[in-house]
Amino acid sequence: MTDLNGKTAIITGASSGIGAKIAEKLSIQGANVVLAARRKQKLDTIVEHINNTGNGQALGIVTDVSNRSDVEKLVKQATETFGNIDIYVNNAGLMLSSVVQDSKVDDWEDMIDVNIKGVLYGINTVLPNMVERSTGHIVNISSVSGHEVTKVSTVYSATKFAARAISMGLEKELAHTGVRVTNISPGMVDTDLASSRTSKGRKPLLTDDIANAVVYAVTQPDYVNVNEITVRPV
């Protein structure tokens, strides 16, 4: 198991839900964590909690991942505070109206901007330094909707298929560079994002379950690359 003490991780979409729990778990493992999200008040609350209970330091930076300049500022400030970025978790995501016949184009554009462009902006910003140092870990939080499409998930699923495709291609691009890539696809998780969906009688996953998967992937020995984890409710 790799020691995360002194490592630095950026987690997007970290003001609540899965992102907040990932930051908390990585901090418990000793990593310094940089939490990025748009909601400053919620960010501040999570950061204060982590700084009082974790083993690593926490910093919150207000960020809109669909804005390339915001992401670049996020990485710059994180690097100035903690040094090199060792782990980047693309967790920010939107799940809005996805039925094509509903014609909610604005919702589609928002999902594409966050779920696809936001992922690429983060990777693009941290990757050169990781490759130069021959170490680093990109974690993309996709979804089981990136494996399966329902009649009400067309556009959302398309964005999550894209996130998986980015993960799969990037892993091949980065073979033998020392930089690892992990795609994690959660099923139904008990979060605000999924509050409008039903789980057909199944108990939803907890945010801990997804955060534990992230910790598992990033604490493997440096010669082990966990490419794909799918976590579903029973």
C-alpha cells in the first residue's frame, strides 16, 4: 500500500457528496487535499471539518470546471500552496434532462461543459508536470450510465461514455510514463445528484463506498495501474 503522506490531491465537485467524502478519505490517509467547487460556503465547511479531523491539510478553491481559466488558476494555486500535484480526481458532474425529445439544449450544453470539457481541462492542466516527473494519478469518476443507456439517460450517458473513453485512451497514451489512470463508475449513490432518481427498491451506495474505491486505486504500489472500477448496489 502506497503511503499518501505528503502527497497532494485535487478533487473537483468537492463541496458535497462523493467529492467531499473522497477529500476526507484521502486526508485521513495523509494527503493534502485541494477541494474545488462553485459553492464557497459549503466548501469552507468541508475544509474546516477536514482540517480538524484529517491528517493532511485542506484548501478550498472556488472553481467552475467548465471554465478553462478557472481550472488553470485552481492548479496554479494548489501548486503554490502544496507543491506538485500527485492525484487529480475529476469528480464534478451534472445530471440534467437527458431525453432528446425534450429539446432541453441548455441542459445538454451544461452537461457537456462539465462532464466532458471539465474533465479534459483538468487533465490538460496537470498532466505535463506529471509526465515530466514520471509519476501521478488521474482518477475520473464516470457512472454506470457510461456503460448502459436508458430511455431517459441519452445525453447524460453520452457524457459519461465520453469520460470512460477519455480514461481508456489516456491510459494507453500514458503507458510506460509512470502516470496512472483510473476510471470509477458508480451506480446509484445516495447524493443530491441522484435524489430525483429511483433505485427500484435497492439500497443506494454510500459516498464512502466510492471514496474507498478511490483510496484503493491511488494507494496501490507504483507498478500497479487499476484502470477500471465499477461499483453497484446489490
